[in-house]
Amino acid sequence: MTRPVLPADATSSLADATLLVRGGATRSQFEETSEALFLTSGFVYENAEAAEAAFQNDGSRYVYSRYRNPTVTMFEERLRLIEGAQACRATASGMAAVFAALLCRLKAGDRVVSSRALFGSCHYIVADILPRYGIECVLVDGRDLGAWEKALAPGAAIAFCESPSNPAMEIVDLAAVARLVHRAGGLLVVDNVFATPLLQKPLALGADVVVYSTTKHIDGQGRTLGGAVLCSEKYLKDHFAFFYRHTGPCLSPFNAWILLKGLETLELRVERQCRTALGLARFLESHPKVARVLYPSLPSHPQYALARRQMKAGGSLIAFDIDGGKEGAFRFLNALRLVDISNNLGDAKSLVTHPATTTHAKLPPEIRAQMGIGEGLVRLSVGLEAEEDLRADLETALKEI
Ligand SMILES: *Cc1c(COP(=O)(O)O)cnc(C)c1O
């Protein structure tokens, strides 16, 4: 049997940096240093009685990797400790996490209120898929607390938002929206991908469920797809566990093992990425060919005060408007030599994307405009390269506009 490396009572006093390396780890009888990879779909029983007992006592032992797996459990436990959540379940992608976190709770006749500024696929779940099942969805300007209040007034099962939003970097006042949705009898579900578990703690601000695409900063090196849902024991027991077990959005143990290793370096990477991103955001802001820069820890961000209140740093993503619309943006992207054009983010490699023609291309132009995604908007995911090299690359490419 595996046993925990840290005594359960030791974790509460440990800092994030320590938990990222040691939290949730268990060791087998071989006393391995690195977390073991249990690449197995099933588990065996000593006798028929043991199998019977395993199916009667949900969760007391491993029975099938669609439900739980020891490597996946280590990853879930490590992330749970960082987030300060009671429960965590890992999923095969960020979208599986968003979908399961919402659908496990919702039923026909329920109402969902969501901020409008969402990642493309999140928008499709909320605006297109949920209504097919008789779930009413209202989209609001996530920055406008009056709009949240009005939309939540008739009652709602769930409020959903991203903060900062992908890609327009809109910030939602999580504490205020949590209060409003609780008053409406519902729960707040937050997609915390842009902030990472280190820069923003939605649960501490009053949110009920946090979802991640671990594909992004938690992997951090662009290798795997994955996701996670963090919630209370009650949400897990009343809603999530049953849905997860039987609809099968589970994470592969191999990917969980990579993500465990990703967490070990998360703090180092995110700190460095934030530092470089702030430097590059300042540079872009001073450049005559950049019309506007959106970065949460620049004082020019329209919600700078709120961002400072609920985030520890600005994160690794910068959005900016380039003069010359789509043509200008394309020229800029095509002239970059170091930064790759890619719709992924949170990678060690700096990546740039033009949301209007890629991640958000299939949305009607008026919805894109409401989300703050203009034709000249560029999203830069800052990686781990030297700041001076990235700055030189941006500078050279901006000359091409
Ligand atoms: C990437 C992303 C997702 C989806 O994650 P996948 O792992 O690609 O499924 C959801 N929300 C946000 C904010 C994202 O950036």
C-alpha cells in the first residue's frame, strides 16, 4: 500500500512553495523519491468478498481508474492543498472541467448567469449547449455589478465567470458576485485559468467552485491536456462525484504524473512570467504603434484597483490593440521570430494569438465586440525566455506595421 509522505496534520502550516513540491505525495513500499506512475485502468481483489466490499464502500479503495487512480489522486491532493479547497477532481481537459462542474448541478428549468467575456468554448457551453437542456442562460457584462445584481434578482442556480477573462483581461469582482449569487440562492463557479492557483484564491473570496485548464500554467510546458474542479466536500458529495464517476471525464494517470511535476515548478515559473510580463506590458504601453495595453497590474488597466485587491500579480498574459486592425496584427504576428503563433497559453515558450480569427473566430462579430475582442487585438502569453530577447522580438515586429 502507498502511504502519505507528509503527515496530514503537517500540511496546514506549510507555504504554497512547499506544498507544490511535497503536497499530496504518497510513497509505495519501494520508497521512491519521485511520485510513482500507476498506469493501470483497473485494480484486483484478493477474493470475491473484497470486491463486493469495495463496491459497497465508495471511495475506500481504488476500484477503477475512471473513478480514482493513485497517481491522479496525488495530483488532485496537491492542487487541493494549494487552492485551499476541501475536494478536487482532475479531468481530461479544461473544458471537461467546466462542463462537469456546471452540468453536475444543473437541471432543466434552472437559470445560469454568466459574464459575457469568456473563452470561446466556455461561451458555447453557456450560451448554446446549456439552453438545449432547458437551462436558461443570461450573459452580463462581468465588470458591471449592477448588471449581475439585476440578472441574479429572479434567482439563479449558478453564476459563472472567468477573471481575468480570456483574452480581453476583464476582471470580475469575485467577492461581490459571490455575495449576490448567494443571495439569489445559487453558487459561484470561477474559471481561474488566467490567474493560476497562486495569484488568486477565488474560494477565499467567496466562490464555491473553481475550475482549471491544467493544460495551461499547471503543465506549463505545453505537453498535456488536463483540467480540475475544486469544491467543497458537500458539492462533491451532492453533485460532482456521481456525475464524474458515470460520465467519465477523468484524467489519464500519465497526464496526472506530468502535472504533478508541473506543479513542482509552478511558483518559480509564474513568478518569472509575471515579472517579464509586467516589463513587456510597460514596454508595449510606451510604443507608438500600440493603441492600448490591457494588463491587470498596469495602473492604466480600467480595473487596476480591483485587480490589485484580488490578485497577487498581473499574470503571464497581456492583451494589446495594434494599430491597423487585422492587417496590422497579422503583419506583427508574421514578423515575430522568437514568439510562436499559437492559441495555447501558459507555456514556457512565449506564444501569441489573434483571438478574432482563431479562438473566438466562430462567434458573431457583435458578440466579439461585446467581449472587447477587436480586429487589432493580440494576446501574448509570456514564457520563460529572457525579457530582453522577447522585448527585442516585439520591437522588431512592431516596426513591420
Ligand atoms: C484554455 C482554457 C480553457 C479550456 O481548457 P482546455 O484544457 O483547452 O480544455 C478554459 N478556460 C480558459 C480561460 C482557458 O484559457
